[in-house]
Amino acid sequence: MKLHITLLIAFLGFSFFGNSQTATIRGVILDDANKPIAGVNIKAGSDGTTTNENGFFILKIPVNTDITIVFTHLGHKRIEAKFNLKNGQEIEFNPVMSVEIEQIATVVINTNTRQKVDGVVTISPEVIRTVKGANPGVENLLKTLPGVNISNELSTQYSVRGGNFDENLVYVNEIEIYRPFLIRSGQQEGLSFVNTDLVQNVDFSAGGFQAKYGDKLSSVLDITYRNPTRFGIRADASLLGGSLAAEAVSKDSKFSGIIGLRYRDNSLLINSLETETNVKPVFADAQTYLTYKFSDKFHLNFLGNISLNKYTFQPKNRQTNFGTLDEPVALLVNYDGQEKDQYLTNFGAFKANYFATEDLTLKLIASAYHTTEEEYFDILARYRLGEVNSNIGDENLGEVEFAEGIGSQLTHARNDLDALIFNIEHKGDYKIDDETTLEWSVKYTHEDIRDRQVEWEIIDSAGFSVRPPIFDFPNNQPYEPFEGPLVAFQNVRATNYVKIDRLQAYAQWSKRTMLGNNEVFYNAGVRVHNWTVNSDVPNQNGVSSSTQTVFSPRAQFAIKPDWEKDMLFRVAGGVYYQPPFYRELRDSSGTVQPDVKAQKSIHIVLGNEYSFKLWDRPFKLVSEAYYKSMTDVNPYTLENVRIRYRATNNAKAYAYGLDLRLNGEFVPGTESWFSFGYLKTEENIDDRGYIARPTDQRLKFGILFQDYVPNIPDLKMYLNLVYNTGVPGGSPSYADPYDYQTRLRDYKRADLGISYVLVDHNKTYTSKWKQKFKELSLGVEIFNMFNAQNTITNTWVRDVYSKRQYAIPNFLTPRVFNVRLSAKF
């Protein structure tokens, strides 16, 4: 509670600060002998500054306009450089002043070239905030990118190029972010860690990423929170919740801070599901990013987050119709009991930046993550499965007339988890020359996890207790009496106290040069990861401790030919390892297996970027082909967003595909894109042959389209459209996945947002009430506009007489309407 009050005081305190909308340029000025020049006059229009005794300077300039900066000093040649920067952007500019050379030509800093080389997709924060979706934010846009699969609008989790949710790295300002462990359903998930109101830059790589980005198999989402340059408030409210963000900078520009508060209630979405419930899904968080500049050389940052998810669920009844038109079938369920889940996470990180020289930057990052999670439920479900009356005009149309199976199911859980993770990391980069950079890092991580799992399920069909399908005890009820012991269909009881110590390091070298008349870019690096798992409870083989080490070399090469057409070709690859996190160590019985190996993937990516003009507007076509060969694979089952590993490393797998993305100004002044992805991924468990992995998403189409009414440009439209072919629908508990390869139906979804801009910061207004706002818009959103029946997984209903198991689809949300009001002060 004290921390909440502190955050509120900090939020109110921002109102005492103010400044204009600016960007920041800093750097050091040297002479020919690489000695700093003190007293250099630096002018940008009517503003200016001078370098200190070490040659350092810092200058604020207006944004979104061409600004010419003039550097003058007695005895040295005059230098002019032109900049056009965005709000809050901060760059380094380090000119050399000489008496013997001509003045430096006009300079414009452009980060797009580096992003092309790295194979990174950059998404504008404005696009993230304006484009609509049931779960708005960064992940809402990722699902429109090729190679990214999100087939659950209630979840922020995503799979990339055949990987699962645990194979993605997320960073905020170079600080690694974690997510809760126990969440099994998108309904429980709530808010993404990333607060879009605080975001300055979003970079995403779907594979072939550099050594500096860590040890995961699939992707990197690299978020940068902004350093404010003026006071401002942004507010957003809708039927699903609201958010409030405030930012400010002190008058001397040394201290800056931004804070965001969010609240979300998913009742509007969940109450539209087929299961009638009393549900209270409440999610809230507070986030802040603070910066204090002690000097030009030393900056200190703090990133903090408190998040609370509360999910109370009391199901009443459910009816699901499936089958065919000729043979319709329905499942009717009556429920008793409830589920209560709570996830409380606290995260804090300090980051110190020391700019030793213009070429050498040293960083120290320390972070702590603490999560306490509870998952409690007792739910009794009595079901009836039968044929549906399909005679049009009959008074009993739609009712179950003949029961093919009846039964009940009782599920129970008392799961508790407490995890504490500490990180301390040193990072550095050194510019060997203007074209060559060396980067390195050493990181230590300590994970302390306390986990109690008590979970069981009892199934009864027509009065007979259904046992798990264990062949040592054949069960031929009701035709033969069963004399074996009665056991629960599922029964998991485990208590684990696990400590994991990790030591990671990387070094990478990057160079930009010329090959003939062609620009070329090189990057090569290697990571090393050593980890030790200590468990208080030995596994079945008596193993309670294990230490392993892996090396991960990676490289990238890109060439921009001296052609008339603007083309860039890129190849990237390496050996990628994923040392197991706690969830990957825990098998289906809840027992921790300390000797689980790191999954290994040999990854290669071939890419091309073609920039061109169409209708006299900029466009870009990005193409990537990739192949991944995986060994020591840890097989898993996927139910909604819950992953259960076998913890055996007894499989090998592969994935290959093609991703295409065309983006540009299809409508003048707006950015839209069309994407296509083809993927095939299979695994071979115990050399039994290849079968589709749970994330085998064959075809993917995504569209993000923005438009406005030509005669009423303030009336805008945003369309977010996704089509995915179906993934394997999973299998019943204890079943052989080789026997269950039926796919779910295709995922089709279109979210539409229509908004009217009442106030635009680019316009001036005479009305007094409008002058109080910088931005103000009112909109209507339609989620799942075409009311498609999408499914996330199957519920398996068993009939003791026929021995059949019916796959009952679990449908996602139907069409839902929302109203949103957004304002910026």
C-alpha cells in the first residue's frame, strides 16, 4: 500500500515540471589528435550551448522539423549538421574539428539501415496505440506479422515460426522481462507487461538474431520506454477498462520520469462466451521509468512494475453444438463450484550508464522479479451428450433428444508458486572506429522457486469410474467387472524447492564497410551459458543437482548492392540453445528433472528488402526464408496457454517456411501492411516418425489497414484482420499424441475501429475547451466483426459404453462492441 501511495505522489508531482517538445543531441568534440575541445560554440537557431572541459555537450532541439546546428571554435573549421528528430529521441553526434579539412557535409542520423541489417521490424508507437483489438497493445500488432501466431484474442502470448510461448525473449530498455508461471487460460492472463503509453520504440526479430539478445529459440521483442522532454498526460477509457500516463522533465533536464496506471476488466469479453458464468476478471498494474542524469557521462535509470491479476470464475451451464448438419451433436453441462486465481508480481531494475569516452560506453543492470501465484478451484461438471433435434418447425428444435453419453467430472487444484529472480549484468560497447563496434556482457542470475502442486481429476460415465488409459489394468466396464484399484483419472501431487544459478556472457563484433561500390555489413558473436540446478527433492533417478554449459555462435551478413533499385540482401544464422527454465524442468507428474538439457536449434535465415515508390509514395517488400533443425527437443502438450513438458529431451524436430510483408502508404499519410506466412514444423518423438507439432501453423494471412474519409479526414478507420489455418487440437490426458492429429478449425478474425478526432495537435482551435487538449478522439470498436466461431482447444468427453472420446470445441469470443475515449493533455 505504501508503494502505491508513493507512486501516486510521484504521479502528482509531475505537474510541477514543464518543458517544450524537444529531442536531445549529446556528444563530444575532438580535434585531429583525438583531444577534447573545450569552449566550442554550438548554435541551433536562437538556442545554444558550449562544450565543457572534456569536450562534452548536450543540446535540446525542436522535433519534427529540419534543424541546422552550427559548431564554431577559434582556429578550427566551422561545421554544420542538419537533424530532424522525433519527440523524446536522444542521439549521439561526435564531430571532429580540424584546421585542415573542409567542413563536414550535412548529416542526418538514420537508424533504418541498422535495422535492415539486423533483420528487425520496427513498429511505430502511434500505430500501436491507435489500431484496435480485444487485447490492444504490442502483441495486437504482432499477430498481423508473418511468422507470428496468436490464435487467442484473450491472450498476449504468441508463437513464432513453430516455437511455443516460452521461446520468446522480451526486453524493456535492455532489461529482460518475465511472465507468470501458472496461467493456463487466456481469460486469466490480463495485461501485457508492455505499457504502450510509455513506449518510444518497438523492434521485433522473428529469428536469426544477434548474440547480444540472449538464449531463446524463436524471437526477440525489444521495447524502449521513452525519456520525456516535457510535461504531458495521456488518458484512455473504454468498456474494458482504462489507462492513465503522466510524464515530465525537470527544468535543468537532469531528471525525467514517466508513470503509467492501467485497469482492465474482461467481463465484456468473457460474458460473451458460450459458458454462462459469474466471473470477475480484474487486472491492474502501475509502471514507472525514471532517469536522472548526474552528469553528461553518468545516467541512472529505474524501471518498476507492480501487477495484480484477480480471477474469480463460477460457471453455471454450457451448451456447445458441433458435428455436421446431417448429424448435429450437442454437449450440455451443468456446473457447481468455483475457481479463484491470483497473481501478484513485483519487478524493479536499476540501469547505470557511464559514457567513459565518445567511443566507450559501460552499463550496469541489476533487477529483481518476485511473483506469488495461487490457483484454486473445485468444479463439478455434470454433462449430457446426445443428438440434437434438427427438424425445422418442431417445438423441440435444438434440444437433445437422445443421450449418447452421460457422466460427470470433478476437478480440484490447490497450486501455489513463489518465485524470486535476481539478475546483475555488466554490458559495454566500444567503437573501434567509425565503422566497427565491439559489444560484450557478463550476467549472473539466481532463481529461487518454491512450488506446491496438488491437482486431481475424477471422471464418472454412466456410474462407472473412468480410469486413466494404463494398459496394465484393462478396464472393460460395463461388460466385465473391474477388480483393480480405483484411482483418479489424473492425480498430480508435488512439492519442489528449486534453485538455479546461471552465468551468461557474450561478445560480438560488428562492422560496416564497402565492397567495391556495394555497402556490406558484418556481425559475428558468441554466447556462453552455464547453469546449475539444485533441487531439494531428487527425481526418479536420484538426481538432485546438475551443471551444464553451452556455446552459441551466431553471425549475420548483409549487402546493399550499388543498384538503381533499393535492395538489401541478408543472411543470418547460428547455433541457438534454450537452457531450461523452471517450467521446462517439471514433468507431467510435477517432478523436477534437474538434468534436462538445453534444446538446440541450428537456424538459418535468408532475407531481402526491396524499397520502392508506388503512386509516388514509399513502399517496402520484405521477404524471409528460414530453416531450423532442432535436437534435444523437450516435447510438450498445449492446452489454451498452458504448456506441460515431458522433461525428457527425447525428440528432434524441424521447421521451415517463408514470410512476406508488404507495407507502405496505401492511403496517403497512413501506414498499412499485408503479410503472408507459410510454415511447416514437425517432431519425431522416440524415433517413432514425424508428426505435426502443436504450433504447426501452415498458412497465415494478416492485414493492418488504416484509412480515413477524404472529405472528413478526422474520421478514421482501422482494420486488423487475421486468417490462420488450424493447428493440431491436442489430445486427451495420458493419450498418445500420435493418435490425435486432428486439427482445429481455421482461425478467422477481423477487428474494426472507427474514431473521430475531435482535437489534433497539428491544428489550432478557438474553442476554449478544445485548447485544453493536445489530442482528443472518440471511437467505436467491433471485435470479431464477422462473428467467426474460432476455437482454442478441445474438451474431451469420454463414454464408457462406446469407448469413444468426443472432441468438443471450446469457442472463443463472438462479436463484441466497445466504446473508447482517448485524450492527451
